[in-house]
Amino acid sequence: MKNQNKPILIFDLFHTLISFKADHIPGRSTSAILGVQEDLWNHLLWNYSGRRLKQRFSDYSMILADLCAELEKQGHPKIAELTIKEAAQARAERFAANLRRPSPHRLEAVRLLSTAGFRLFLL
């Protein structure tokens, strides 16, 4: 059971191993598709994601709809359901494309952590 003695490193796959912006993943961002300024969208993600983080939603469209409802409460025009679904689909496609072709430097980082003796768990 020598594996049990290795330190464990747990981290989030998204924005740890995958970063649309840092890795220059092609495609429009969620905020661009929704017509929301990026800084406002990032503010929403950081400050209004409690229900998302508690896994209260079954798919990403529902997460986006919840965040868009918060935007509307703050005076932003209503975003059409079709636009929300388009943004969710585009995000899923960008994410999948990056999983199929991960950045070599990110794979190298995982290899180095593993070689250093960490047990890795990706969420």
C-alpha cells in the first residue's frame, strides 16, 4: 500500500488544466455570446455561484439561466433562452476540444506532479 503514503493533490480540471483564455482556445466566450461585459460576467461567476457550486443544476444551460436571472435583477436586459443554450453549447464544445488536444505544457505539469510523488485527483 505504498500509494497511500503519497501526498494527495486535488484540483479542479477547469481553469487549472484548461483555460480558454490562457490557452487561446478558439471560439467566442460565454460572456460574448450572452452580450455581457467580461468583467461583469466574471463578477457574477465569483459572487453568485452558490447554487451552482452546491450542484443544484442538472446542466450548464440551467447554470447560465440562473446567472442571467441575477443579471436581470441587476437591471440588465433579459437574455433569450435560445442565446443561453447557444452559449452553453459553445462552452461545452470549446471544453471538449481542449480535452481532445490539451496544451503540452499542462500535460507536462501533470507529469511532473505525478513524478514528484503526488496522487492526483481532478474534479
